[in-house]
Amino acid sequence: MELVLFTNGCPKCKILEERLDEKNIKYEISADPTILKENNLISFPALKVNEKVLSFYEAICFLKEFDFEEVT
């Protein structure tokens, strides 16, 4: 599973990063404006899970519901 956190360093971005770290989930961080524009991101943070891009709220719900131990 490929996870990419799109961030601009805002407080919500830091919260989402902390949630990912708490679950020991491996992810990449991207703040490259070109990549952000290519993915039509207009608000931060966003979490790309494989090919789907989740908003902050969707990402928090995803992290609560998904069992990452089954994947690792």
C-alpha cells in the first residue's frame, strides 16, 4: 500500500502526521507544489492511499477504521 501525505505544515497536517506515526505507518511526505497541483489539491492536508486522495476528515476516518496490522 502506497501512502503519501500532502502537506503545507499547517496544524491539521501535523495532526494527520502524528496519527500516522502513532500507528507506525510508513508513508511519504510531499510538499512539492507541482505534485499538489497535479492532484488537484485545494486544501491541506490530504492523504493519498494508492490512487485515491482523501481529505483530512476522510483520512482520519480511514485511519480509525483500517487495520494496518493485517497489511504488514
